[in-house]
Amino acid sequence: MLFRSSTWFFFTRKNLLFGLALLPAVFLLVDIANDALGANPVETLTRATGDWALRFLLITLAMTPLRHLTGSHQWLQLRRMFGLYTFFYACLHFSIYVADQLFSVETVWQDVVERPYITVGFTAFLMLWPLALTSTRAMMRRLGKRWSQLHQLVYVIAVLGLLHYFWLIKSGYLQAVIYLLLLAILLGFRIRRRFS
């Protein structure tokens, strides 16, 4: 009975977190409908979706340390959801950028080749795809140990994503420094666990 109660509580909490994670996109849609995106709507949308992709990436990385610190495996069940939300907001971020380029493959590719911050961001985005596509339990079973090895890419993606972010900002570095410190703590935890 206690197990059923705790399971029900976990899935209720998971559904609540699922809805909360969707709110940034909902608020952006409301702002679009109300024409409340400021003088440069495309830049606002691009920046907001990129910010949320990075935030959810850091939240995803925090799930494993929380599992070790609390002894609860339920954090790992949330990890996949937050990872897919990272991918969702990254797709929105990239789609808005491509739409701003009038869906010109040539223009986008030229930017990827000639602008380092776009090169880095695009590389991180491409690396997210195999993680998203192999996030199911069936793929975990099929890949076995290789699944864990593949998903270590998330740390590389986080570094590239943060570099992309730093390259873009022109002022207000406090938030970027906070992201950097959080990533350093999460990477430090991972390195410590690996070599301890």
C-alpha cells in the first residue's frame, strides 16, 4: 500500500513538473499573441528559447548527483523528461533562427561555417539528436553499455552550449557566470565519482 502511495505521488509530481516545464513556451505564445515581445521579437524568442534549453540541460545534469545525494532512483526517471525538454527548447531555438534566415539552407550553412558562435551552437544541437532518439527504455536495452557511453556526450553538449551562450551575450554576465558555476559543480561531481 505504501509503495502504491509513493508511486502515485511520484507520477503526480512528475506530471506537475511536466506542465511547469512547458510554461515558458506557453508564456512565449501568449507574448506573441499580445504583441509583447519588444522591439525585436525574433531576437527575444531566439534568446528565450536558447536560455531555456541551457537551463533544462543543467537541470538534466543535476538529476544524477541528486540521485547519489538522496539515494532515490526517482530522479533518474525525471532525467529523461528534462532531457527531452532540453531538446524541445533547442529545436525551438534553432527553428526560430532558421525561420529568421527565411529557411535558406545556404544562408544557414554560411553562418555555421563563418560564425564561430553559430558553429559551436549548431554542433551542440546536432549532438542532442542521438541522445533524444535513444532516450527510450527500448533503446537503453538495445544499446546496453554503449547507451551510457553515448549519453556522456551531454557533458560536451553542456560545455558547447555554455560557450555559445557566452559568445552571444553583450552585457549582464551574472547569469552566465551562474550557469558556468553550476556546470563546474556538476562536472566536478561527475569527475569525482569517476575517479573515487
